[in-house]
Amino acid sequence: MRILHFADAHIDMLNRGKHDPETGLPVRVMDFLRSLDKIVETAINEQVDLVLFAGDAFKDRAPAPTYIREWGKRIMRLSRAGIPTVLLVGNHDLSPALGRAHALDAFTTFEVPYVHVVDKPRLLTPEDLNGLPLQIVALPWLSRSRLLALAGEQLEGVPQSELYRHLELLLDRTVQNLLDQAKPDLPLILTAHASVQGAKYGAERLVMLGHDLVLPPSLVKDPRWAYVALGHIHKAQDLNEGNQPPVVYPGSIERVDFGEAHEDKFFVIATIEPGKPTEVAWRKLPVRPVIERRVTLTNEVSPTQRLIEALGPRENLAGAVVRLVVDYPQALEAMIDDHELRAYASEALEFHLIKRPQIEARARLGDESLERLTHLELLEKYLLAKSVEAEERTALLTLAREILEPAADDDLPAEPSR
């Protein structure tokens, strides 16, 4: 059997910026849809036996109808081709309220042929997979509230500090119970939208919501699995590389932000044959170039020219998403020509110029001694020296006061004088 595995489509992740004149959709959304089209076309052209999507179709838990339509078009192509397709519900697809519909519910409601949506832990058998001789233990995203609902009264009275450890044990037991129900004579896959201990995180930390419940490596590396298809972490990796079973995060299907500028993007085709090791083929996706340059200027005579050189050949910027981050002494401000830089990068899809002037932060205290200032007074002087806006300065000082002067500190010994 040949199984196409992908995850973390997030097709509405970058829904701002320039729009495509033909479709009216944001160009960056079209990039994600282009990757999704490549995945669907491969599945159909190569006649794979199963498509397995490991969660997070969208960025938003309540995606706009336009994005639901675009996702639906692609999944319907798989349905019409008669390819069994499993859609795992990820954290970005799931409503935070129990009982509310999730972003993939329509495929179940309308009973779309060959499409199977999994929104709770379950074992999929050949009867669930259109006769495919395969079993899948499917674990969608489980929030803390949903796990507590599963636990019932088991965790009543457990201290908050120990709750996550108990929830992870419950998650482990849930998977083990499903594993024990599987038939030993059929290949068995684990698919989960979850974090695994030891996985390397990418820039998706910026978009993930809430705390992660972590699966232990011993669970995902259990030799009874023929293949482990994961989603949720955007960095492509095999956590059991060179060994069986493959434990694969294919990663997101497009670069989400500048933290992924140097990461290639993939989907995976796994070939499962009884009695043989599972083979994994990484298929690279044609994603948009993302370029980031960071420059620290000192006393350059021609700072603008230095920044142009840092951007590299102009032709390499064409069609790319580009960010130039510049740290420089305040005295060079007038010598940096923003217009010339933007003209040089005019062929880029997007050009972000981030200027960070370094202001002399030395406070002029006159006769006042630093040693006599409190922590809060020192912080306020620092924020003033860095030209932090008044509203943000007030918020930071309020937060600092809560940390440095907690209400419960009445019985603590006084801080020694400095």
C-alpha cells in the first residue's frame, strides 16, 4: 500500500498583502493552495491507496467561507477519484467549546464518499476505510478540557501542578487501549496531531494555541506500528530515522514566516508491505522563496549601499518575501535612504524594512546615584531612554510591579539596602 501523508496546510495563514487579480485571493494564500494542488495531483496521478492528512487545514478555528470552499474543492477531487482520505482534526480546526462544530464537520454532515473525518480518538478498520486492508489508530488534537471530559471523575482532586502529567498518562492509556483492539494480521498506522517528546520545533510556536500535551517516544516507536503519521509541528523530520517504524512530521506545506526561511517543505509517500520495512519517500514542494537579512551598521560612509549589498543580487529578490532588519546608531538615520532600498527590492512580492536605531541609553542622573534607585525606577529610566511609547511603558511597569512587589510578600524579609 502507498499512503500519501501531509499535514498543517493552514491555507488561510497569510491572508493579507497583495491579491491575485484572477481569483481575488491573497497571493500568499494562493501559494498554500498551489502546494495543496500539487499534493492532490500526486495522489490522483500516482493512484495512491490512501491520503492521510494529520490536521490543521486552517489557521482560524472559524475559517471564512471562501477558505472552506477552496479546501473543499481539493478534497472533493480526491473523493471523486475514489481515494480513501482521512482528515484528522487539528487544534486550529477545533472549536474551543465542547459540542460546537469544527472546521471539517461538513464532510461528515454531507457524508462525502471516501472522506473520513476523525474528531475523537478511534481505531479505523478496513470497514471504515472503504475495504483497504489497513488499521489506523487516529488521535486528533485533544485539548485539556476534552481530556478532562474523557477522564470523567478519574482526575478529581488532582493538584493543578500534577494535572498535565496525569493527562499525558491518560492520553498514553487511550492510545494503548486502541492499539490492543487492533488485529495482529493487518498493518497498523498511528496518526496523531500532537507533540512528541524530542521533536524539533519550528516557527509554528508563533501560531500554536495553548499548552501541548506530549506523547512519549516509547509510544510512537512501538514496533507494532508500520508507520507513524504526525502533524502539528511545522519542521519536517523523522524522529526514528534509520529505524522502524518511521515516525514522521512532514511539516507545513508552505513557509509560514521568516523563521522558516531556510526550511524546505514536503509531503511524504510511505510504502507499506507486510514483512518488509516501510519505505518513506520525501516529496519536495515548490514553495515561495523567503529571504531575511540582518545587518548591524557602525560608522559606514555609505550605509544604504552596504544594505543593498547585503540584500544580494536583485534578480534573487524577484517574487520573494523579503525582510531586511537593520541595527544602527541613531546618527546614521538620515543617511539611510528608504526609497532607494525599496526601489532596489521593487520586484519582491513583499519587502519589509525593519529599522532599529540604537539610542544612547545612558541616563543623565546628575547627582543622583544609581545605587539608590529601586528596580522599578531603573526600569522606567531604561524604557524612557529606549523611547518606548507611553502606553507600552505603563503596561510593562505594571507587569514589573506585579512581579517585583507581589501582594503576598508581607512576611518576606525586607530586601537589604544597596
